[in-house]
Amino acid sequence: MAKAIKGIFIECEPDIREVLLMLDAKEKFIIEDLDSRHLFINAAHLAYVQSQLDKELESTVYEVEAMQQPKNA
């Protein structure tokens, strides 16, 4: 008998896919790794995936501050 699992189709950059694959090693949520830009994940793990991805991106992405030019007096 076939078993159905509710899932979510995700399209992402290959770099984000690698982060998701790393997170999947800790908490299995990927149902199918479709190709370099698409994943099918378990819908029950969506909140976990979003929060962990946000944490990972916050720790590795840096904002560039705009350079301020001195004003001529």
C-alpha cells in the first residue's frame, strides 16, 4: 500500500540547498532531493527549516555598511 506524505516544493539557490542538506543531516526533513535547485521537504518540518535557515544565514551573511563621504564645508 502506498504511503502519502504532505510535502512542500522548495526552489532555492544551490548554496542554500547545501545549507539545507547540512541541516537535514541533523533532523531528517528532506523527502526528495530533486536537483541542484529544487527540494521536496516534509511540511511538518517547515517551521524548523525556516528558523534554522534564518540562524545559519544570520551567522554567515554580513551587511555592508555604506561608506559615508565627508561633507564639504
